[in-house]
Amino acid sequence: EVQLLESGGGLLQPGGSLRLSCAASGFTFSSYSMSWVRQAPGKGLEWVSAMSGSGDKTFYADSVKGRFTISRDNSKNMLYLQVNSLRAEDTALYYCAKDHREDCSGTSCHLFDHWGQGTLVTVSS
Amino acid sequence: DIVMTQSPDSLAVSLGERATINCKSSQSVLYSSNNKNYLAWYQQKPGQPPTVLIYWASTRESGVPDRFSGSGSGTDFTLTISSLQAEDVAVYYCQQYYSTPPTFGPGTKVDLE
């Protein structure tokens, strides 16, 4: 059974930093691209970032480029998101999501078949 | 970026009745090389993460009841719930995965009438 468990969220002041983590199990982690998708309170879904299974390709939304960094450790089945220079508009529930297709690493890969429960990041002074 | 729009914003349907949600993309999400539409539908119930219902515009995900169906091609798509059940009360999102960034529609809230 595929499981994704996010952690690391919290309450921060504007300008703060945090590292979000996603522990994956139940599938061959290194074979799948993984993404972070966020959802502001009461709002819709916004894709944030993705990384290919091997880790050689990364993709970012314009809204976070230069501030957020995605990474993964395939030996530990872990996905990470380093979030820096936080703004109030970054307040959201951050989901870790698994790509549907194995060994898909291009720009048409972001179809998500499993999601974690999310970790909440709140940015407020 | 491809902009996704949905209509209506919300709808209320009686138990057993049909619900229809529309989704439009700002450019075609049909890949000519494989004739596939890179369009998915997700269901999100309150307090839960989204789950995928439909992908390739019309392929039902394993385990999804057959009352859910997807149709359309190019830029115009539809999700149909043929006979609404109480457990279908949720917000439904379309998403294109044709190009990066993947983008979602704003969502359609489905309630019981």
C-alpha cells in the first residue's frame, strides 16, 4: 500500500525558513517523480515543485522559484522541500504527491495518483 | 501557463440525479503524437487530500465507481456523475498535465439538493 507522510510544517514569521519532509513507502520510490502541491485555507490546489525519480530534473512554479528547493534521498525514500524567505501568501497545507507513471521525467508527467495528508505551513507576524 | 476554468462554481443535485461539471483549458491538451488528452479529474472531500478519478480525460482510475465518467478533447472536457450518491459530496478539480507547470481548475463544489 502506497503511503506518503508529510512533516515539518509550523508557524513562522515572514522571511523565515523551514524544511518539509515526506516519507514514502509501498512503492519503488526512485522510479517515480514526486511533487509538492499546496492548498491555501479554503482555496484550490496549486502545484509548487517536482523532482524526477533519479533527482536529475527539478521543476518549480514561478511563485516559489528562487525561494524553495526540492530534493530527495532515494536511499531513505524521502522527499524534501526547503522553503526560504516565506511570505504570508505561502500559508497553506503542503501535500506530497506521487506521479502516476513510472519512469516519467519530462514536462508532461505531473499526474498524481497518491497524496499524503499534508503538513500545514502558516506564515504570520 | 495553461489556464484551467471550470463551470459551474457549485451545483446542488438530488440523490440519484446526474451531475455535470465542465472544464476548459486555455490551449489544447491533446498530444498529437499519441492522441491522448493530458487531463485529469480529482475529487476532494472535506478534510481529505484529493484523489484521482479520471485521467487521459476518460480513463477511470482503478476502484473508481463507474457512475463517474469523463469526456471531451482538445480544450473542452466534462465530468459526469450519472447517479449522485451521498458520498459524492465533494469539490471536483480538473488538472492538465500536458505541460509544466501542471495547473488545476478552481474547483466545483457538489452538494446534495
